[in-house]
Amino acid sequence: MTLLLQSGYFQFWSEHFRRSSSTKQTYITALKRFEAFLLKEGFEGTLDFDRFHASRAQPDRYSPIQRQVIDRFILDLKQNGQASDRTLAVTITVLKRFFEFLHDTEMIQQNPMIGYRRPKIESPIQNTALSIEECYALLKAALLKDPFYRQEFVFIWFMLITGLRKNEVRFLRRKRVNLETRIVHVFDAQKTKQLPIAIPEDLTAELERYIQHPKYSKHANQGDEYLFHQQGKIMSIYKIKKMLSDLSRDAGLSRQIRPHDLRRTAGYLMQTGGMNIVEIQHQLRHKNLGTTLRYVPPLVDLIKILEDT
């Protein structure tokens, strides 16, 4: 068979990988585990995830790779590889991101990792929130890139203020944003209970300008369209990551910003703005207060941010 790391899938992914070389090596190590499993299982021929399973009854018919393959792989790691929970968690995360990328870039028709759960590992959340200066630099780069439609500018500002997760923003419909009451109702792709999110007046005014732009109105659908649609279609995760990567470079930042960094920054900004921890928990919609405490900065970092402002 064509080995996974020799396939067009891997080559295309490798060319577009935007994170550090050490992180990339972690991904490659996990993908090698999956490749070794496929070889051990006796898979033959050209690797095609859309035509992965052959039908015994109808030899000319094939189906996309199924979730059961992933299940067998993870079981094999547990039983034969004696992998730790951390190794399993990293491997599952890598496969989720890898297949998600292939699906978003339309290299495969079906993603077998949708909804796949990984072992729960309690580990400290890295403090990757942006400083005030980095926020301004990122927003300025987005505004300079497109001073008219300003979708990327509004998208980043919206995430910094609301603290929503990337998928919650991707799946957000225009009708869920009430510009009169300045309230956002999240119903799709949320991980926690449904709670309204408040937005400030200046962001509301920018959203109103944005949705009235001809480029947006061309694909409007009586409010049922995605708020940040791409010509009427949902914004892909690949698009978001590339957007942040390009803007990080344009802004002259020393690191590449990831989508979840914006959510952590929202927690930062809420705390520096004087919100108490319970209010921040409500805005971020964390089920447990302990999770929120892991998002806000240590006191020494907080003092530095306050001095910077």
C-alpha cells in the first residue's frame, strides 16, 4: 500500500502546517503509529480514505474509512502498545486535527473522527492569551488587510469580546445575534449549557455595518445564514487558522495565534476590565469554576497587563 507518510494527504498537510517544528514532530510521531497499525492490519493498495473499505459482495464498490478503524487502532495501542492515557490522548487529538484538515480542504468526503472522544487528562492550561499590544496589532493588521468589508477584523474582535469557541462562532447564525438587545444566543456546536452572551455597543455597531455590506448581503438568507459565512458557506477551520497565521505575521507578532488563544484572551480582558470570576465563568460558559480559574492570568501577569494599559 502507499504509506501514509508518503501519501498526497500527508504531503499537502505538511506543506500547510503552521505551528512549531516540535509540534509538527509530535503529529508525525502519532501519524506513524497509525501508519504502522494499517500495515499490521494488512491494508494493501493505494491509500484512498474515500475508497478505503471494499465490499465482498460487490467487489467494485468501496466506502470511506469508518470510525471502527480508529476504534481498532486505539484498542491496539492500549492492548499491544500499552500506551498511557496521555499518549492515547495526543494520538487521538492528532488524528482529529489531521482528518479535520483533510475534510476542510475537501481532500476527503467523510471525516471518521467527528465527535471522537479522548481520555480526560487534567493538565494546566498554558497561558497563551494575547497582551493588549498584541490585540491591537492583530486587529490593526486585519483592518489594513481589508478596510471595506472587514470580515476578518470583525471576526477577531467578536471572538475577543465574546470568548466563544471557534466552532460556536463558525456555526453561529445571523438570526442568533440580536443587535437591538446586544445579546448573542448560542445554540449550535456549544459544549456547555445554553447561556446568552452580551456584546458592547461599539461591537454591535460594527456588526450592523458588516451585515449591511453588499458582499455580505449577496449571500444573506433572512437571517439563517452563518454570521461569518464564506460566500454563503460555513467558514472552515483551515480558513480560520490560516487567517490567524497570516495576520500574526502581518502584525509582526513573535508567535502564531491560534483560535483558542482568542478565547483565553477574552478571559484576560474580562478580568482586567474588572469582571469578577463568576461573571467571567458565565460569559465563557464554563460548567466548573475551576476551569475559569485556569484561564485567567496569575496575579503577577495581571499586574503587568494593568501597567501596560
